[in-house]
Amino acid sequence: MNPISTFHKMGLPEAFGNVLLVFCLILVIAPYAAGADFGVFKIPAFSTYGKSRLKIAGPVFLILLILLFLPIWPISTGEDIALKSPF
């Protein structure tokens, strides 16, 4: 029995998770690369208060997102459901 990730359990496409992962990586590097231009996107300049908040929020969001990729949910089969059914 192979477990599945939360993204798969919710029915979200894996590509959506990849987009969120890139967004969270940008949040992690944003306080350190403020004002940098990467061609596709430019990180704006933040106030010192905004930088201090991003230094905390970016890694927290990244860790939570990585947890959504971990395969922790068991795959339910019809056999398991039949064993748990009261009928």
C-alpha cells in the first residue's frame, strides 16, 4: 500500500503545487534580494518591517508547502471500505 500526498488527495494537479513551490521560494529569497531583477519577475524593495516579516513568513510557508508534497495519506481501496462498512 503506497501512501499519497495531500495534493493528490485534494485532487489538485501537481503542476499547481510546482507553481506554489516557486512562489514560496521567491518569498524566501525576497528579503535578501530586494530590488533584484530576474527577467521574468522583479523583487520589489521592502521596508525594514516588511523584510523582518518576510524572513519569518517565507520559510514557514515553504515548510508547510513541502509538507503537502509528502505522501502521508493511505490509499483507500474498495477492500478496505468493505471491511469498515457496518452492512
